[in-house]
Amino acid sequence: KGNISPLYFFYGENTHLIDKAILNIISSLFPSRSPELDLNYFDAQTHAPSEIIQSANTVPFVSRKRLVVVKRTQAFKDAQWKIFQNFFSKPSACCCLVLISENQGLKGKLLKIFQKNGVMVSFANPKSKNQIKEFVV
């Protein structure tokens, strides 16, 4: 719909739907341009939270917003998650930060802060007959 949140937390095992959601955000943020200059991908297993936050706070070069996607955030330890607390409290207006995890790993105060300013979406595979019917439809 074009309403892009500054924060997303996508979690679950259905990576196909997560990838599709990322592509929808990319096409919404960069409808007529190539996103290379304002799109950054990170992996939580190899990048520090400070690196990710620095990228998210960088002003976009050619677009109205920067998109920062962080995969495998289940690798972050509690101390690493706490580094994001200030950013989650006041997310950058010129960035969309998308965190991707196998599970919903945010807890306590950090979870509440994120839910206040961001959007959490579960991408779980269907497990029951009713869920399978809804999923297919």
C-alpha cells in the first residue's frame, strides 16, 4: 500500500514468503530506480549491531529512504540486541530496517519498544489442515 514502517521484524521458517515481502518493500521504496546505493544487506553472524545501526542512520543517496536488511538475527546475543534499543526507540525517518530471524527472538522491554515503533510479521508454515487451506487460498 506504500505505507512503509521504519522497522520490520520478519520471523519464521517460510523464507520464500519473507523474500517476497522484501521484494515488495524494495519495489515500493525504489519504484523507478535501481536500489544499489540505498540498499544494504547484512548477516547477523558476521556483522556487528553498530555497523548495522550506522548504515541505518546514513542518509539515503538517491532515494527517499534507505533499506537495510539483516538476515539470521537469531545469531544475536542479548547484549547485542540491547545495542538496538535506542534505534528502536527513535528509528531513523529516512530508513527502513528489516530484521529477519528463524524465531521471534525479541523479549521483554526491547520487544515492547519494537512493537511500539515497528511491525512484527510471522511467516510460519501451515501446520494444521485449516491452516493449509488458508495458506493455499
